[in-house]
Amino acid sequence: AQKITQTQPGMFVQEKEAVTLDCTYDTSDPSYGLFWYKQPSSGEMIFLIYQGSYDQQNATEGRYSLNFQKARKSANLVISASQLGDSAMYFCAIHFNKFYFGSGTKLNVKP
Amino acid sequence: SQTIHQWPATLVQPVGSPLSLECTVEGTSNPNLYWYRQAAGRGLQLLFYSVGIGQISSEVPQNLSASRPQDRQFILSSKKLLLSDSGFYLCAYATGQGGPDTQYFGPGTRLTVL
């Protein structure tokens, strides 16, 4: 069974607008961590943001925020005020006994 | 500060040739280490992980192997490459020392098998 699902293979957003990248997960483990990574065309995987399953508040890191809805098992990434440099692949991941990555969403920011 | 290195950055190898990719981590002790492969336009596939020197867990049966001869060194090898081994290979580490077990990735090696 899929542990992490990203249903949007590709997304477009206008520069300076906000965009939400979807991620749903599947685990019965009560303790887990949720992560988002950015992969630009250079290939490196850049850690963006983390949310723990017991965290009461949504995680935020600068322009990135994680919309954590535990009952729905979703962990969407919100990027505010998109910039051209945000164009990249974005991967959602979950860690309980090991790491599981989603298939990714390709974000294109239009000028 | 912690850093992770991978080399080579790119590699073109003929089918049937051997392979050795190296990954080293600086600035931390006893990290958990991981090898992933990413096919073009796809997600990450975990190949191997290690929680200590000489301790290797294999996730996917294949013609690849991994070794950890030193605490902060992780090597991915093959005796005979296949066409299907082409891809982007990423090494990652996690400190596993309290807090989130965030994985941090190296710059990757792009392998083309011809």
C-alpha cells in the first residue's frame, strides 16, 4: 500500500501568488514525522520543513508552511509569495520505521 | 557544521563494468546513512541503509551492494553494471540524535550505463 501519495504530477502558479502542494499519507503508527523536500533541476534534495505527528501547531519555515490535518492524514505544503526560483520538484516524505517518499509534484512558477 | 559529499558527480560506464560510488559525511558521529536511486522523472527508491560500521540493510534485491568501512563513509558498488542501473544516486545521512530524524542529502551522482 502507498505510504505517501502526491496526486499532482504538475502545478503552475503565477509569480507572487501562493500555491498548495497536496500530500496524503497512510500509517497506523501513532508516532511519525512528515517532511517536504525540494529538488531543483541540479538534482540535490533540499530539506524544507518538518512536522511531527504530535505537534499541535502547523510547522512554518519562512515562506513555507505545512497544513497538517491529522484526521484526514494530509500534510500539504503551502508556499506563499511564489518566486521563480521555487520552480522545482517537491517531494513529501513520511518517517516511522523508515523513510517513504512520494512520487513528487513538479511546480512551475510563471513570471 | 555537517556536510555530505558524493563523488563522482557524473559517470558513464559500459554494461558489465564495475561501479564504486563514495559518500562521506563530516561534522557528525555515528550517522545513519542511506543510498537512494532516482530514475528520470520519478521518486526515490531506497537501496541500502546503515546504522553503524559494517551494518548494512538491503531494501531491494539487485546487483548492487553497499559497505560502510568507516563511521562516516558509505560506498555503493557493483561487480557488473546493467542498463537498468542508470539513474541518479543520492546518499543521505540522519543524525538520529533526538528531534526529527531528518535526512540530509548529498549532491548526487548521475550514472549512465551504455
